[in-house]
Amino acid sequence: MPVQQSQGIFFVAKQSAAVTPSLPGSYERLGVRVQKIINSPTAQKAKAALIFRLPDETEEDWAQLLEEIAENDNVTLAWRDDGGVQIFWTVPKED
């Protein structure tokens, strides 16, 4: 490792390995997209969101996401004839 001097102080310069950040997978991208829709002020106020699968999203990712959303308490999914899924939720009152 090279030793460098800066204002009379010696330090060892660390050699960093090239780190390639991993890009999010298709499921992660779908999750982020749907999360933005659900967290929008309009959806939060209505406690409902309408989501659609985009052409570049796989049916497997879509089915997995809907299954995981449906597992939550106080959440209802309604499949629409146009392919959309309406998500409704309630916020339980605290005791």
C-alpha cells in the first residue's frame, strides 16, 4: 500500500476494491412502484389505491406482490374487469 504524507502526518492510503452496486430486480422495482402509489397523499386519504400490472412486469412478480399484500390484516383486494386491482385498507383504532 502506498504511504502518503499530508502536512507532516503519515497515513496509509487504502486501496478499495471496485464495488458494483447491484441494480434492483424486477420484483423490487414493482414493489417500489406500487409502494409509491399506496403512499401517495390521495391514496392515504381515501385508504384505497388502484394498481395495474405494466407490460414489462412479469405475471409471477405481480402474483407474488398481490399475495403478499393480501396477507396483511385489514387489507382487501378487489380484482377489476379491466385488469386493475383495487386495494382497500382500514386503520385499526388503538386501544
